[in-house]
Amino acid sequence: MSDFYEISQGQDWNRIKQEIFFIKAYDVESALDKDYRTLDDFFALLSPSAEVYLEDMAHMAHQITVQRFGKIILMFAPLYLSNECTNACIYCGFNRNNSIQRMTLTVEQVLQEAMSLYQLGFRHILLVSGEATQKVNMDYLKNVVEKLRDLFASISIEIYPMSVESYSVLIEKGVDGLTVYQETYHPERYHMVHGTGPKQNYSWRINTPDRGGIAGFRRINIGVLLGLYEWQIEAAFIGLHAEHLIRTYWKSHIGISFPRLRPAAGGYMPEYIVNDKNIVQLICALRLFLPDAGLVLSTRESSWFRDNVIPLGITQMSAGSKTAPGGYTLSRDIDGQFEIEDSRTPEQVVKKIITLGYDPVWKDWDVALI
């Protein structure tokens, strides 16, 4: 069985780019006429030629999403454990070279933050940290999960890449979801923006979802950081990666996020502009290509944008997010990973979702007791 690093090594970036940018209108029309779409059809829907068909794509994406998921939006919130990090990612507020106040929550402080989210209604949380294994180690994570598993129906992690064995331990303790962004699939660009630290290891990171699938996570969520490279080419690899995961780890539900670069400590400015229309095209193309994939939109985006793209295929949203450890109940002075754009409260987001004719869902499953 091939892992995704092996699959990605067999891809020609220049050929994929040429294919996407030389696609004609009839290729897009052919892709839209099909009930089931191939990777080549997906490339067609990402192409500049597909822009004039965006309204048709949006209508079809909406229909498919309602058929597969109904009119629901699953709510979740991130809970940051630590902003300490040994990496020097040039775009990230947690870059070890940034002069920010660092903090790793104690287990008791994590529980305090979690109780705040619980009281707001959240039953799905995402535990987030920088890569500082001396602080956020396995014993710490096990203690945190043991404190939280009776409160939350779903606990996911977005931390540093781990081994299959470590993931298996966390799953046994109560973690059911894994989120990991490749940031950029382009190898040269990847090494350029990850100058020092363990994150330099491209193959180890790109195979993290494979290790999560082998370990048996119920949910696996991937994505790229939009703005680090040309979005159409990154999107092609997102589709290729997600298709591989869906086929190989069919017991796991695969989701895709659309994180766009936001202001953060260090002042990095995106070198590749990704506008709202580009993200709409990406969301619609992915829904038409992968009808059963979850599509996740965070508070990185504006309230106006988030409200307007809900009908296009979004199935999961965060609300009221804080991107610093202790951000919900402790300190407002600790630096976050990035600035959020949608600052509405969870209650305000939920009211808007209902106004749009959708049902906000706080909890979508229980562990079976056998």
C-alpha cells in the first residue's frame, strides 16, 4: 500500500499546472455534466475557464451537500494548549523567533477553558498546540484527554505529527479526530517557509494523515494554508490527497479545511493572493469532486463571507474562537497564533445559521457502549 508521500513524488507539478491553465470551456462543461467526477474533472473545475461557470457550480454544490448531509452545520471550537514552539515557520505567530509571551496551560487550566466552552454549548473541541514536545508530551496529553472525555462527545487534536503508536494511545484515551495541514504541498516552497525545526521534515508531515488512518481516527481533516503558493495547484494536491485517504481509510471520515493566511506576530505578508472568489471556486469544486467529504470553515474568514458560503457545501464551522492558550477564561495578553476575522459570539453565529435555514448541531454522535 502506497502512502501519500510516494504518490506525491510521482506527480509532475509543471504538468498539473499546465493542464489546469490550458483547460477549455468544453472540459468544464463535460465535468459539470457528469454524476461522478474524476481527478481530471476536478482539475477542470479549478481552472480559470471554470470561473464563468461558478454560479452553476454553486447551485450543484448546494444540491449535493443537502442530499448528502442535509441542512446542518456542525459546531466546534479550538482550545489552545500552548503557544510554545520549536519551529520557525515564517508565517506563524508561534514562530520560535517571535518575541511573544509564551504559555503552556496546566491540566487544571485546560479544564477551566474547556468548561467555558462546554457552558457555551460546544460538545466538539479541537486541541491545538505548537510543536514543543518537552511541554506538550504524551503524559500531558493523556492527562488532558482524561479530564475532558466525559464533557465532550468529540475531541480532536491539531498538534505536531506523531507515530501510529502514539496516535493509537490517544485514540484509546478518547481522542477521535486528527487535523493536520500540510501548509503547502510544493516541496521547495515547503522548505523555504519552514526554515528550522522538526517541521522541516516534509515526508514525515505529509504522511501524518496516513498514520492517523492506520491508527484508526474516526475523523481526519486536511488542508493547505492558502497564500503560500498558487491556490489552484495546491487545491489539486488537496483533492489528490483526500481521494487517497477516502479510498484507503474508508472507516475514517475525511474533511477539508480552507485556512487563509491571517495577520500574526512576525508580520509575514502572503506572496500569493487568494481572494473570496477563489475560495468559493475551491469549495464548489471539492464538493462536486468529493461529495461525501466534510468541508470546514473557521473564524479566519469574515462573518459576511462565512454566512454567504454556508449553502455552497460547508458542513462544519467554528465560532467564538480564541487562538491563544487561556484565551477564553485566563489572560487576554497572551499572543495568539493569528488574528481571527469573525469575532461574533457562538450565540450570534448560531442565530445566523438558523436564519439561513440551517440547523446548528452541537453533538452528532455518542460512543457505543459494548
